[in-house]
Amino acid sequence: MAPHFGTLFFMNYKEQVISTVFRTSWSFSRWLRLGIGLAIAYSAYRDENGLVAGFAFFLILQALSNTGCAGGQCSIPSSYKAESTKELKADKPN
């Protein structure tokens, strides 16, 4: 009996996930995201807080899939300058 297409797709996807998680190098930031995500997940489980659990799942997913800031644009550009240097004066109360 020939395997079903869905089974082949799932096995291929499963192998891709396993290779991404286990066969790529783990940097400090990846370990940090995983540790913080697991700590927050435990706290969410203990406090029965679904919103916090969602945030923990997001951090754990980032760590496992080795994703982070989109396009590497996480830092503030060094050429950033304030456009206005005017001082704001507060109104005196009546």
C-alpha cells in the first residue's frame, strides 16, 4: 500500500523541524529566550493565566525556530538625532 500524501508531507515537515531545532547552533540569546519562555510558561501554568502563556509560547517558539528580530533591525540607528531641541514650558496653574 502506498503512503498517503499527507503522511509524506508531515514526515518531511517533521524532519525539517527536527533539523532546525537540533542540528543548528544554539547561541546565548537562543538559550536565554528558551529559559525565559519556560520560566514564564511555568508561572502562567501555576497562575492559570492564558495571556501570559501565549507570550511564553511565543518566546519558546522563537527559541526553537531560531527566529528573532525581523531583518536584524532591533537596535536604534546610531545616526538618530532629535529633530526639535525646543524646550517645552509648562503652563502655570491659575
